[in-house]
Amino acid sequence: MNSVVEAVKSRLSLKEVVSRYVALRPAGKGRWKGLCPFHHEKTPSFYVDEDKGLFYCFGCKAGGDLIQFVERIEGLDFKEALRRLAEEAGVPYEAQPEGRKRELLEVLEEAQRYFRENLEKSPEALAYLKGRGLEEETVHRFGLGYAPSSFEGLTAHLRRKGIPLEEGVRAGVLAEREGRVFDRFRNRIIFSIKDALGRVVAFSGRALGGEEPKYLNSPETPLFRKREILFAYPEARPRLREGRAILVEGLFDALALHQLGFGESVAVLGSSLSEEQALLLKKQGVREVYLAFDRDEAGRRATLDSLEREVVRSFLVYAVLLPVKDPGELLLLEEGRALFEKALAEALPEVEFRMEEATRGLDLSRPEHKRKVLEALAPRMVSPEPFDPVAERLKALVVERLGLSRRALEDFLAGLATSRSRRAPPPPPPVEKRNKTLLLELDVIALILSAQDAELPRLVHHVLGEVWPPPGSLLAEFLETAKREPRKDWLRLHFGKKPEGGALFERLLLAPPEEEGLEEKLAHALARLREAYHLERLEALKAELKRNPTQEVLREIQEVMQAIEAERRIYKKL
């Protein structure tokens, strides 16, 4: 197992793997930074150190190596993550896959093969796609397929492949009713829905006949939650990193725009953009979002709903006024690309779109209608940010269009803010102060783990001769474990899973490389740690002196104080 881990890490770049999820920017020699994929943040605090093979977030304290990153980001266990990385790196790995997620992926891969094979056999399905304007390259690139009308086509196919039907039901490609298992998708064009890694995790089927519903989606599974996935996201990722995203409602719409050359297009899998989907865009460095939803009432509502997401406030957002009902129709027009380019150029900034929607159908000469506009726009004009450009521009537009004075508008918004503050939740409890001695122990552990495997036994023996960690302490446990298993990767994995793991990885990231004064750093850290142990002993002796004021306790207090001064002299010289 250890040789597999080493081979995987030697062949795969941590930076390249992390870049599939996070837009990374240089942050010094061998380091990159970006927005953490494990929590919502506005300022990058997530770092990758390629030389050390570590990632760490100074915000949420998530940290680890290549395998631990894949474990955390994909929700896999260690063996599952190692197996996937080994396959990618071309490293033999004979362990059997564990966990239901791997089983579901295999079922979905087999189902996609079945759907794609059947597309080639169906003149009707191919004619439908051609009639929609889709080219063969687009169909192949996005993995479109066809589900025949049979109730047992995929069911029989999975059975022949030795896949239990209950796994097909769990994967969402089969359905069960009154004890009978049958194909969920029948007589439908099949769209493959992929996660951020490009793995098929679900399907959507568009009816070829008059079946209802017109679109049938896979149910949510351990692999698939529609609010966490954007259709065409893996294909769009390179273009998204240029800073712009185009959001559409329909799957055909996304395919049409990709074929027209707008490779930064993705489709939501619901009625509007979710917080999780917005974070996917943010992690790719997207700055501008163009909402190209349908022109009907539902599309306008979806645009407004998307604008209300808190995370969307970090984007410059534009509403695209389509020249046709939906982007999919552009493929049938010779000037389709030029028309969409024009629509993008004329897209309404968020402020203009909000005002247009708020005033639609109202007479602004009537006071009661002006109040309706104010009430509709007030939530976006009241911002927790010190300077929110959208809120400020919206206020200026309201003053202009409604004929209000700036003072009258601010008084109205202040009244709303006052009423909200009365209902404000209590402040969060203060953060618990970290134990200083524990942090010093972590410094020592991080320095030991910064060395090569061959040096670990020597360093562990050296530390055992320099300090005497109390029984039950983290350092005592680490030194005892390291004597049995002197392997850096294994120790990082083992202790990284403890409650103190986040702080450990923080110190690992900040620790110097082995060739840059590791021995001196370790000597300094050990002196500081001995001082901390003496200070803890001093406090205990002072408490004992109050209970039992004897000469013996006083003498020991003096000895401990002398030891503290000695340690301070040592680390001041270093």
C-alpha cells in the first residue's frame, strides 16, 4: 500500500488535481492560493504547497495531502481515493473497491454505454437531434444517448453484465414498483450529467413522443444532488477560468451555445442558480455572470431568484434579453451566433434589470406604486458590506426614476434596518482560546514530519531525549506511534484525522523545508516546549502551595523558575 501511495504522489501533481476544483494563483515559490472548496469565503485563504505536497485552509483548517484532498472533496474513504488516483496515474492497485459510491459509478458508466450504443441504432433519435441543429461532434462530446421504449432494455443489459438490479435502482437508472424492477428512462433522448471530475453521476431524459413529463431526471442519490451540479461544467471549466460564465435553464440551451462557440455556458438543474452552483463558478475565478434564461415569465422569475443568492453578490451580473424564446433556437438560425453576441453586448446590468422588473406594469406617478417599487428593491439596497457598488447604483437609479431625494430614500432604508435589528439573532459565542502548550507540541510534530522518512527514527529518538511529554499528551502519543510506524505519510494521515489535525497541517505548511535550518528550528521549538511544560508545572505547584505551604513545595517552585529562565536563555540564543 505504501509503495502505491508513493508512486501515485510521484506521478500526479497536487496542484493540477486541486486545480480541477479551485482556480489557483501563484503565491510564492512552489505555492498557489485560491478560494477554499470546503467552505464559503470571499478572500482566498486556501493554499497549496507543491514541494511539500500539502494543502491547507487558514479559514476552515482543512488540510492534508493529495489523497486526503480527494477523500474530502469527493466524500470517499482512503482506499477509494487511492484507487481512483492510482487508475489515473497508471499505478497498479489490486485492492477491491469499497463503498457504495464506487458501485454506483460503475452502474452509471455501464448505463451510459447502453444509451450511447442505442442512439446509433435509432434513426428517429438521430433525426430528432439533427432537427434541433446538433452536430455529431457535440452529441459525442457531451455523451448524448437514447433510451429505447422497452421497459426491460437496460434492466436486461445490467443483468447480463452481472450488476445487481438493486444497484441500478440505487443509481437511479432503474425504478421499482410493487416489487417489479424496470427501466426508468424509455423512448427518451438521454443527457449525461457529470460532476466536477467529469464522471457521469445522473441522467436527464427528453421525451421523443408525447410522454409526460417532457424532461425526466434521475432521482437524487449519494452521487447526485442537483443543486450542487451544473450541466456542462467539466466541458466549460477552461473557458470559465477566463472570468465569464453564461447561465441557461435548458440542457439543449447549453449544448447549443457550446456549439456556437460560447464554451463558458452551463445550465442550472433547477429553476434558478443555487448557492452551491454559484460557488462552483466562484472557485473557477468567474467574475461576470450572464443570465440567459428563457424570455417567458418563468425565466424572468428565475433570473430574479438567482440574483437574490448571497454568493451572487460577488459577481458582476447581467440579464441577457434573448432575441428568441430560448438559446436552443439559435442553432436553427444562420445568424444565431451573431444574434447571441449582440444580446450579450446589450445585456442589462443587474441594477437595470431589477429596476425594470420592479416597475413593470406600474404607474410611477402614483405614490402607492412608488412604494411598491421601494419595497421590492429595498432588500438589495440594504447591504451588510461597507461599500456595495450594486446597492449604491440601485439607490441612485431609484432616486432618479422615482423622483425622491437621497435623504428621503436613506430615511426609508434606515427605518427598515432598525426594524430588522430588533429581530437580529444573538451574536455567536466567542471562539475558544487555543492551548499554548498543545500548539508548541504541534510545532515539534510538524518539524519532525518535515524531514525525510529515513530521518524520522533519529529525530524521534532525539526529541525523546530532550523533552518529557506528560502521559496522555498529543506529543507523547505521537512519539510512541512514530517509533512503531516511522513513515511520514502514514503519520500525517493518522494524526490529521484527530481534532488537532487542522492545526497540525497549518504548522506543516509553515514549517521550513528540511534543508533550511530544520535542526535549529527544532532546537528552538523544544526549548519553548520545555518552558511551557515548566510553566504548567509552576501553576500546579502554586496551587499546591496554597493547600500545603511547606518548604519542600517552595524549594521545588524555585527550581522550576530557574529551569524556566534557563530555557528562555537557550531559545533567545538560537
